[in-house]
Amino acid sequence: MTRIAVTGAGGFCGSHVATAAAASGADVVCVGRRPGPVGRHVPWEASADVPDLKGADVVVHCAAAVGDPVPGSPAEASMRAVNVDGTARLLRAAAGRPVVWVSSASVYAPGPKGGRVREDHPVGGHLNAYGRTKAEGEALALAAGAVVLRPRAVYGTGDPHLVPRLLAGVRAGRLLLPGPDTELSLTAVENLADACLAAACWPPGAYNIADPAPYRRDEAVRAVLRAHGVRARIRHLPVPLAVAAATAAQALARLRPRSGPALTRYAVDQLAHGVVLDVGKAEGRGWTARRGLADHLSAVGNSGT
């Protein structure tokens, strides 16, 4: 029986990976601050310690600090301690075992992309610490011979970030989105979990992971709002105005770093510039995305939430 160590198994993505691994018949070890949904728990503080990976055949690294912290804040320093320094400690502990490192499409250079984004798209010019530290962490992983997965905007049951922030953006029956409608990729957490389990046998390198087809941004947002019983009209804010508002919000947040900015340039970039991932490289290894947004929203509607 294959023993798979899943870091961050107490979190959103890691819990789905751990559950999928157990369902496949693997012996699962959940490595992180909190126990995972299945298997044995091995405590690990990614920002300070070297994990105990004894007995593991494969390591899937999902543990990460996620967010959009104020530059120079303690939260930014903590993000580096987890995403970069924690990666170095994990790779040292892996000691040559196959490692699947879950990265993010946020590593790609911001701004308009033009066409489908392949894995050789430039990495750099990041607008926040998250993209920057994920890029630095995955560089360490790639240098160590790991498989790096780059999903975009992961959603699904238990999502603590994407949909909650979208719903929180509704004000007085309106939701402001930067720029005109665009096309973009999203990644169902089930598709990411499938890729994590398959990727241990892939050649080292970076692989994009996304749903079977891209979405029209406004249509996808309306579907999410409907599924959650939220009535709101979408209004488009010119991108320069949105960037100016985000810049002002970030400047104000520097005076109150614990509260965080209401809007950031990173958030504007993610919503305004369509990013469609080319997943041909992963599909060439036999992986196929099996879930889409409609599947998830159908389950949300049936649950009455």
C-alpha cells in the first residue's frame, strides 16, 4: 500500500487531496497544524519546523499561507516563512521522495496575457507577497526535481477564500467588477486533487491545472450568486479607476496593517485580465478534468446553502 504524506491536510485543498488519496486505497498521513479528515496526524509548523515524513512514499505539499497582506506587515513575513522557508524545510525532509508541490497560477506575470497561458509564460512582476512567495517556493521545488501544479482560483466545498470574498463584495444589491466581461480559468478542487494523486508519476516540471473549459467571468459570477441565494446586479468599473481605488486602499491599510485593505491591485488584476490556462501538458500525461462549476453549484443548490 502506498503511503502518501499530505501537508496542509487540515486546510481546504489538502483535505480534499487527503480524502481522495484514502478513497484510492492509499495510507494517508496528514502533516500540518491540524488533523486532516482521514488518516494519521503528524503535527508540523511549516513556518518553523522540519516535518517528519518517515515512512512516506510520496509527498503532496498543500500547506501554504494564502492571502493579500499589506507590504511590510507581520503577515507578509509569516507568508514567506511558510511558502519559501517552509518549502526548503519540506524538501530537505523529503530526501529524494517524489514531491508534488501545489503552486498557483498567481506566479505568472500580471496584466493581459493574450491567448492561452502555457507553463513557459513569464513568472515575475508580482503584485503581492502571495504570488511572489509562491514563485520563490516553487522555484526551490523545481530545482529539487518536484512536480509543480499551477491551478487558478480553486473553488469547491469548504472554500474559505474565493466565493466568500465574492459574496462579501455585494453592496446594496450591486457587485462591482473591474473592466468589461472576460474569459478565465477556474479550478475545481476535485480536479486539483485528482492531479495531485496522478502527478507523482509525472516527469518533474510545472503543469497547469484547470477545469475542462474556461468561463465567461460575469456569467460564472451570476451563477455563483444565484446558487447562494444572493440577488445582485453586476456593474463594471473602468480598470484605471479600480486600480486607483485599490492603490488608495492599500496605502490606507499601511496605517492599519492588521485590518488589511478592502481592495488590492492583485484582486483587480485577477478579475480584470482574463487568464485562460493551457492544460495540454497535464492532459498529455493522462490527466483529465472531470468537474466543472455547474457540478459544484448544483450541489450547493441542493444543500440549500
